[in-house]
Amino acid sequence: ENNYFFYLKYCATFYTGLSLFSHPLPAPLQHAELGKRAPRWIRDNEVTMCMKCKEPFNALTRRRHHCRACGHVVCWKCSDYKAHLEYDGNKLNKVCKDCYHVIIGCTDSEEKKKKGILEIESAEVSGNSVICSFLQYMEKSKPWQKAWCVIPKQEALVLYMYGAPQDVKALATIPLLGYTVDDTPRSADLPHSFKLTQSKSVHSFAADNEELKQKWLKVIHLAVKGETPECQNELQVN
């Protein structure tokens, strides 16, 4: 193995020992730095979809690859480019389309589309959130599933749900204003669970422990009334 892959192993070991959101996420490499220094290697289990085209990954037809310039996890279609990277002795490396255009000095002629409400990157809102953590989620009679849940500061009345902490597109959003909160679990519910109900819409959540549940309820009880927390920084959850 060359020095590049030894570096990646070191980074993976280092970041595994850290709580993902106990510290601010590392800032992405600026355009001028692409290819000049090794990026942070986003781990496979931090995403459920391609960080460029937003298509979900699966084991057969859409597998995970890494851009050697920005470190993002992308599908094979979005990683089918190669560029010379200065930090790797100017060797040709597999890169994503966006980094390829920056490194070779080309600009994409397409105008940037406005992001839809679901097309906000998890890292963007999680790093500046009122509260964020994994919660179990259930809608109607569907099975419980794990979701990365975020209430961002700039939209403190909306709950965003992602498949993983580094996903670039939300699975769903819940505008919290007007919902009723039921924080008493029933026998069929998971421990530390609570429900949000509005008309025929019912969303069930469950935290890993009672302390985490109460932190979420503290924020949600305000949001359903159109209010925001006074001390947002104290509610950040690792």
C-alpha cells in the first residue's frame, strides 16, 4: 500500500474515536485546496445515498466509491473521472465530476438549481442545529427505523429526518407548528418514546434513553407553539 492509503487508515482510526458531533464537523476543502492536500475521508456508514446525485446506494447496482479530492462518498457514475492530485505526487486519481471541473479549471455551464426543502445537506444543518441525534421513527403501522433527526437553528420549527448524518438529502421533514405531543409510551411502544399528532397524521419517535427524550421534548414543546429555545447551544446532543 502506498502512503496515501496509510494516511486514510490513520484518519479513519482517528475519527472513529471521536463522537461525530461533539465537535464541529471539519470544513470542506476550498476550491483552491482541492488536490493539494488529502481530504477528510467520509465513512461509508455516514451516508445512505450518493453525495452528488442523491441516488440511494444498494449492494448490487449502486455501490459506494470515494472521491480522492473531496473525500465524499459517491456512486460509480459520479466518480467516473480522473485528475492529477498534487498531494499524491500528481498521480491520476478517481474524482467526482465537481472536483474534476475545479481541478482542471473548467466550469459547469449549468446554472445552479435552487435546493428544494429536502435537498439540504445533513452536515449543513447538523453543524448549526438546535438539537440533533439518532431517533427511532415509526409512521402508521410501518416498522420502527433508525433516522438521523435534526432541528436546525434557522428553521427551529421544522424537524428534518435523514438516513445517516452525512446524507445530502433529507428523507422527510415535519413542520412542527400545531402538532400535539403525547409523551406517554403505551405497552406496544418502545421505551422512551413519544408521538406527534395532527389530524390523521401520527409520527412516533423513540430515544435511546430518557435524558435524550426529555431534551427533544423540551425543544418540540416550544416548536409546536411556534416558539424557539432561549439557550439553543445547551441543547446540542452528541
